[in-house]
Amino acid sequence: MWKQYINASSIEEVLGVLGEKKASARVVAGATDLILEMERGVRKGIETLVDISRIPGLDTIALDEEGWIHIGPNVTHNHCVASALLREYAYPLVRAAWEVGSPQIRNRGTVAGNLITASPANDTISPLMALGAHVTLASTRGSREVALQDFYTGVRKTVMAEDEMLTDISFPAMKTSQRGTFIKYALRRAQAISLLNITLILSFDADRINAASITLGAVAPTIIHADAAESFLVGQVLTLGVIEQAAELTQQAARPISDVRSSKSYRENMVRVMARRGLQSLSARSEKDDLPAAPILLWGKSNHIVENPTPSSTINGDARISTRINGVGYEFTTGQEKTLLRLLREDAHLVGTKEGCAEGECGACTVYLDGVAVMACMVPAPRANNAEIVTIEGISGEDDLHPVQQAFIDAGAVQCGYCTPGFVMSAVKLLEERENPTKNEIQQAITGNLCRCTGYYKIVEAIDRAAHHQEGG
């Protein structure tokens, strides 16, 4: 893993470190991709991580006077999901962000990190490419702006130099004459990588199309445009025949491979199916119907916006990690090169937080970091410095169980019990966010938690019981 971890307090500090360390340093905000890449040996030679997650002003979404939207490097996927501005002017991006991982992952993973990882299966690249996005790259040598379509050179390869940091993502806001959507196809409804994804943005003059942008993910080494389909749609009205022909042309643009998740021929066929579905939804103006108006974020009552600067700190083998866990101060002289999950279990001896997958997929390690639910296995331990953490041990009183814990017992929702702490943590944060959640909202809240015993019916029942207990006082 890393040897040095810097909690940065300014962009200037970050650029200085990158200028000095170059290839041996990486910028992190969520680190959800990078931790896995380092543990699997995909990213080698990285000795210094520079954490920008607590630099104020980098998690903003804004519309400028020229009609361009700007997304900061710390904007998470859940920031996008919660943004009224993006829902109005960049709906395909909101939809893609909603499809990423789980609430816990969306609370850590950033759009900028998703772009930089440069996997053709990453969900937010496709809508941003269709929107005509640009990225701003900064270093001690100055800054430059690159069109997103020119940013990628291959699978997991970009034009970024070793000493550069992505400081802004910008794109023109969609006009009232434009409609668009994003569709993801994966093997599960949540917590799954795209087998393929598609973004469609059409500009209309009355019912006739005067411009089209169709981008495809996971069907080529980089995100690609369906050029022939885009050209064909110009001047057309979305009749059933036009939709079918455009879907066929979109299929012809795909260049997928066969791998462990899907065959080439299946992906090709699904490109046509998804293009048809997307065009039909735009024709019927139903593209927004199945996105929750107020999605579950697992933020509680926080807005998850960094407002106050945190002093810079460097954590290495000689430095302490000073943090508060469950309201108690801790000083760690070990664990600097671990994940937060391992720090909690091995150094703080708080073993209620479980290790199920160590890949951010099962939710057994769910904790609260500065007020929001995250996967502890996806957080570097030094991020805990000057942070507030709550684990399963901290949600109940000395003599009484939390109502969610009691409801799990009463409803028989505790099975083998291994996943239970993660489910309880997600449920507690849900009830902070919604006093009386619907069944669908309960299901949204636990999409990041896996149970491998007999199912989720009793778990959903338990959370519903706890909500009614809370409502009744």
C-alpha cells in the first residue's frame, strides 16, 4: 500500500506534491477505485496519496453566466443525485450517478475519479461525453482544458501528465428543447459493473430532431459515439420506424468483446435493444418516470458539503492518527498503511464492523464518516485523522438497544448475524433521513448491503417496524 498519506488543505499544496513526487503520487478523494487497484497490483509504484476530500469549495456544482455547468473534483455521485440543478439541466448525468454502486459508494466515489479511472464501463463518462464535457487539468506549470472526447487514449489511459490534477469538469447546460436519458445494463439491479451503457441526448424543433448525441460505454476500448445513428436522426420525427432504424445503426457502431460477463453477440444485440428503449422513452417523455424524486442518500440530515478547512497533515510511519470514534478520542501510532476497516478492527479493537468482501460490495463494513454512511474497506485509515467516526458499537445507549436493533430482534431479521451490523447502520442513517420511509425507500437504503442467508423480507420488515416505532415516539 502507500507509505505516505497527505490530508491536503489547498490545491496549491496538492500541485506542489505532484510536481515533486510525480508518478509515485496519486490524488484521492473517494479512493474507491484506487484502493482496489493498489490491493490487486494494478497500480504499482505509488508511495504517496494526496487526499483532497476536505478542501473547501471543491464539492460544488454551479451554473455560470455563459450557461455552462461546472463540477468540482470532490463532487460525489450522491452530490449529483441530490442536485436540483443537474436534474433540470443534465438529467442523463444524474441518472448515471444514481446507477453507480450503492449509497455508501456514491457517498465517497467522485465523478472526477470515475473519469480518471478511464474504464470504458464507468457510468458517468458516457453522459458527460454526450453532453460535450471538458476537463481542466492543473499543475505547477499552469492549467489546460481538454475536451473529454480527447481525454482518453485507451482502456484506463488518459492524456493526464504525472504532475497534473483534474480541477474542473464543465459542459453546456441542456436547453429546454433538449431531452436525454442514460440506460445501464448490468447483471444485478445494484452494485454491478455495466455490461454496456448508453446515453441519448436529442435536440428538438417542435417534434423534429435537429441534433443528436448517442454515446456507448463498455462496447469499445473507450466511450464512442454512434455517428451514423446521430446523423440519421437529424431531421426525423421519432416514429416507430425511425426508432427501429436508429437502434440498428447504433448497434452497428458497437465493437464489443466477449469476456466473463457477456459474449460479444449478446452485447451487440443489447445495444440495439437499449437504444430502442431509450428513444421510445424520449418520444413518450417518460425518461424521468422511474428515478425517485427524492432518492435515499444515507446522509442523514447532513448536506455532505465541506465548508470549513481542515489543517494539512502528513501521515506516515512516524505520525499519529488522531480521531474520534463513537464520541471517544483515539490516538493511533499504527495502522497508517491500512484501510479504515482494518484500523477499526485491528487497532481500535471494534470488531462489530465486519469484513465481508473488502471490495465495497457487501456493506458489512458500513460506518459513518463525518456524518455519512460509507464502506470502511474503501476508506484509507489516515483519512480518519481529525474525523468523526461512528461504528455499530456507537449507535445504542449503555442500557438500551437502538430501536432498529430491537426491531431486528423482534422481526427475526438476525440470521447468521454477520451482515447485520451493516444493515443496522444503513437503517439507522435512513431513519435520520426519512422519518417514515416507504418500502421502496427502505429497499434503496439497503442496496449496498448483501445478505447471504435466506433473504431480505424480515430485514425490510424490521426497518419498517423501527420507523413506525420512531413515528409513534
